[in-house]
Amino acid sequence: MLGRPVFRIPLTYSLRFDTARVNMQLVIFDVDAQTSEISQSAKAYVSAEKYKVAREIAIVNELGKEVKVYYEAIIKALEDIVKKGEKTEWKL
């Protein structure tokens, strides 16, 4: 695949296409000069096949991290309850 550019998109972005042929143009802004320039158009073939799988894995990993945080908080709360229960005398 030499000679073909690869554009990287953060896995937090959602895409609304699978595969497409597109015409692209770049808009370049020069903030200091307060000017802009539009490039010539270029035809491209865009595929999101690998992106979808990578994004799903990233979402699962993020959910796993959040579940771990909640699990650890629940375990700590239960341990605290057990410790407090051991210090309390029960009267029936």
C-alpha cells in the first residue's frame, strides 16, 4: 500500500459511512494574515472497515475501566460495612 496516504481519526469520533468515493479539498487558514486558501479537489476512496472494529474495541476497553472503578468502590464499601459491623455489639 505504498503511495496511499493513511488518515488517522481519533476513536472517539463516530463516522456516518462505511465505504465511499469522495472528492476532497483542503481549506487552509492563516490566522496571522487573516487569509484562507482552498486546494484543488482530489478524488479518494475511503474505507472505515478497520476503524469500526478499532472503535468497538476502544469502547469496550473504556467500559471495562469504568466497571473496574465501580467494582473496586463497591468492594471497599462492603469491606467498610463489615469492619463497622464487627465493632458493633448486636442485641436481640
